[in-house]
Amino acid sequence: MSQLIVCCSEISDPKWRWIERNFASDEYRFEFVGCLPRNWVEKHFKVLNLARVRGCLQAVRKAKRGRALVLVTHGPTLAAWCGVFGRLFGLRSRLLAHSFNFTHLPNKLKTIMFRMGLKRADRLVTFSNVERRVYSQAFHISEDRFDFVYWGANTPDVSDGNAYGDYVSSIGGNARDYGTLVEAARRLPHIAFIVVGRSENFEGLDVPPNVACHTNTPLQFAMSLLKYSRFMVLPLNSSDVPCGHVTIVAAMSLGKAMIVTSSSGVDDYVIPNQNALVFPPKDVNTLSSLIDKLWRDADLCDCLGANGKSFALANCTEQKIADHFRGYLDSIKPYLAI
């Protein structure tokens, strides 16, 4: 009889099945619970995210009824809610808090609430080493309960019909500092830039003519813009923010050179002068100089891109995520939830 694994997430794609295809056997079966709004009340009730509450409650009940081996949550808020409901309902399944990442830490009240739920988590998985220490201190959880795993994904799908582009790309919305990038671009009017972010990323910016800003962009189109650019710039808003992993891995998988803000949150992925050039946070002078340098040096651009692709193939694949999860499952098999 196969063992049940329940996954709880806020992924909008109904076809998303996490790493299920890497476990194509009769040993495990996956069931997925979504936490996206389903009705008017869940969409418009502002005091509490009812979709999350409903989804986490549903996931815990499904795991309990099915005697799941493990309940996997994606994101810290779902982990906390499932932890709370797991205690209330006497859930015996293990709770794996995967993709445990904050753009910024919650306030004191929310931190206390998170601590209550996260005590129930068996393991917590982060995509950078520095987060293990930061979250351990913030939530009073032993650092030994955190696992660092590289963000892993297959090479992104891209739209057809694009030619190699004479532009620099910048992709993403979390903890971005597009103000610094825009000012650097202003000093480089001979270079075109295409930036994909959220509307709030561009509020108040005086964007020069050589910068095109896109919002509400389909993922496949955004990845196409990344692939056909000369290289990618990732401007982060501080030296310790743990964001940009998804974009960095996508760029490396596509063989793109990168210029990245120096941040301890991405140190596991960025090797200065090997797969990327780096600059201090909010340093317009250095950023504009590096962009101009990489724009003029095709050999350096190709070298950084090739090194990044090798790094991604060795460390940042979906199979690596699956290997870690399989190792976790093997470690808890002697203690099956029955």
C-alpha cells in the first residue's frame, strides 16, 4: 500500500505537482491542497487570509484522515497555520516546512504566532544558509532543524519567436531595488533595458527612455525576455536579503551572465568573477560601470554564463530537490504515522 504525502501551497497553476514525477512508483502517492481564494468572501475579507486558513485546515484534515506520512507546506505562513491545526487535531504525520523564506521578518506579534505553529514542524527547508541562522534566532527553533537546499528547477520554458536581443534584462519583484538600476541605466543611454516586476516596484521612479518596464507578465514571456537578453542584472535592496534565488537559478540555467547586488542571502549561488559580477547595495556608480564593462566584453559575458550554467546543472535542479526529499522520507520511515 502506498504512503500518502499531502502538499499544501498557494501555487496558482492547477497543473503544478511539485516533485511528484520524481516519485513515479507505487511507494508514495501525492495529494495537493491549494490555498487560493475560492469565493467573494475569501477574496475580500481583509482582517484574515481566509483562503490560507481554509486550505491549511483542509490539508491537516486530509493528512489525518489518510494517515499521511508527511504534510509538506510551501512557505512559512502555511507551515505555521498547519502547525497550529496539527496540534489542535492531534495530527501524527510529520510536518515538513519547505520553501521557508521571508522577504522581511514579521513584526513581534506575528513572530509570536509563528513560533506557536512552527514548534510542530519536524524540519524546515531554506534556500540559503544564512536563513538557517536568522530564522533559528527569530523563531527560537534549533538551527539543526533547518536544512539548506539549493533552489532547484528545470530549465525554464520560453516563448518562441524571439531573436538575440541587444538589451539587458532584470526580472522579479521581491526585495528589488529598481531605483538604483534605473539611475544606472540613465547614465548608459546607449544600452536598452527591459525590466519585469510588479507595479509597486516602479512607483515614484523617473524612468528614462532606454528602460522598458513590464508588469503582470506571464512567466514564460518573462523567461523569454531573460533568455534573449545579453545578460541579467539583479538589484537587491540590502546586503542581507535572502531573495532572488529563483531568478538567479533561471538565469544560470539559461546560460546568462549576471550582475548581482552583494548580499549574504545569495552568497550560496553567486561566486564573484566566476558566474557573476557583484556590486554594493545602492551603488549606482559601480553598477553602471559593471553594466558598461559587461556590455562591451562579450568573452567575459559568455564565460560568466557558461560557468553559471555548469553551477546550476550541478546544484540547482528539480532532481536535487527530489533527492533531498527522498532522503528525508528515508529518515522518517522507521517512525510511520499510523
